[in-house]
Amino acid sequence: MDELETLAEELACKVFHADWASLRPLSGHVADMIAVSTLTKPGDSVLMVGPNDGGYEGLGASGGYTEYANVKNLFFPYDPEKMRIKIHEASDLIKETRPKLVVYGQSYFLFPHPVKELDEACKTVGAGIVYDGSHVLGLIAGGSFQKPLTDGAHLLLGSTHKSFFGPQGGMILGTKDVQGTVKDKQRPGLIDNAHWNRIAALAQALEEMHRVGPDYAKQVIANSKALASALDEYGVPVKCRDYGYTESHQVMLDITDPREIEDFTKRLESANLIVDRGIRLGTNELTRRGFKEEDFEHVAGLLSEIYERADLAKVRKESIKLRKEFNEIHFT
């Protein structure tokens, strides 16, 4: 087991360009808890993307964690139309409020964060930099999104079962200057027993990502752009058209009425098209099934038919037929 863990950690460091890795956190949320608990003290403030802008609620006030850790939430100035952090305003806020921790990452994650651009401001106030890559970890591993640890982050952490195709769980990667503070202090206060079966599965996923991650990540992003563009052409409202739609595995539909979202997602489900209720579409699973750009144009056509209130039974039949054409797992 020790040898297995060492092998997995070495693979993780290679894949993510990290000095050290911990594969023991049981989820991305637990990894966040470890970061905040070890890098802050009661009364400190944590700067993050606000939940209203698609940030992770588990670190916000609604998640209860700020009360548990006795830290204060600060939120990045954010442009909801561009789905990006406002760099100059964020720099001013960091210098003014002097947060102890700056946390990048969000649940609605279309574009890379300005880690490099805000690095100087963070250094000026001595802020620790954490990048929660839960949703985009597979794209980071493939080198096609951004390299947080190279750009200035002290920690890269997240879930291992989203765009990163591993078992459900969490992972923390970091630089040497925080290893003693984070990895060496996570046990036994926040982690005790390790789940070795999950770590073994994660080692396998890391080995696959080391070999085929770049090809996988490029195809995922190409598929996202193809899906978004085709949906737009079909008349389905897609966010960030003027900014290239997306640079990740996610495509966001520009539908804001909760009743319309509820109705559309239920009709999609009836047609065997399962989506997140953001409405957030993800291309990573179908990419591993072998879908390419032209296949996602087909998917966009099916989605648009439901949007235009076509016959549900007809679309359901087409979606099942399409799915049956892709029974082999790729990038493995």
C-alpha cells in the first residue's frame, strides 16, 4: 500500500507539475476544508468567486464552512456577461482588504482564471493562493486549460471524478513552501484512514492521464466549442458567444427564468438527454465515448428540437440510436 501511494503521488506530481501530492482527501470539498483549515486562522478573510457568479457554495457562507472555520468571505469583482474575474478591480480589492487566502475556481467554469495576472497583488499582501480545479482538473492535467502551480498558486486541489476521469474523491497538489503547513498537518485532524481501493483506482487514472491526457483535453475543448457553436446556429441561447463560448468542457445556456429551465430540463430528460440544471452542459463523458465535433453537432440538433418543442418520443428514439453507436471507452 505504501508503494502504491508513492507511485500514485509521483504520477500526480508529473501530471500536474507539482512538488508534492496528497491523494487521501475523500472529496474535493474535504480538500478545500484542508486548505482553509491549514492556511488560515480564525478571523482571516478568504477571497473567492461568489456563489451568485457561479462560485462554489461549499466555501461560501451558505455552505456553513466560513462559520466552522471562523473566516470571512470576500468575493471577486466579476463580469457575468464575460464569465470572468475583473482583473484590475480584483487587484485593487486584494491590496485593500488583504485576504489571507485567495481561492480560484468555480462551479460554472468556462474560462481560465487570472492567476498569473493577480500574482503580484497576492504577493504584495502575503496571500496564499489556492486553485480549486474540481471541474477542470482533467483539462489542467492535459495541459489545455492553464497551469495553476506554474502561474503562482501554492495549492491545486479538487475532485477527481469530473473532467478528470478517476474515482470519486479528492486530491491536493502543491509547492514546497506549503508542504509542511498543509500535507504534513492534514492528519489526523482532517484525514485519518486512507481508502486504498480509491487510491489504487486514482493511480490507474493518473497513469492514463499521463499518457493520453493531452489528446483527451484537446478533444474535450474542441467538442465544447463545436456544441456551443451548433446550438447557437440552431437558435438555442448560449452564453459568451462574443468570447468564443468556452475554453473548458462546459457550455452554458443563456436561460435565466427558473420555470423555463425546469420545463426544458424535464423535457430533455424525457427524451433521454440528461443535463445539469444550470443549464450547464458537459462534453467530457461523451468525449470518452468517442464523440467528435460532428457528433456534437448532432447532439446540438437533438437539444434544439426539444428547445423548439418537437415530438419527445421522436427525439428520444434518435438519442437512444445515437448513444448505441458509441460503446467503446476512449482515452484509456
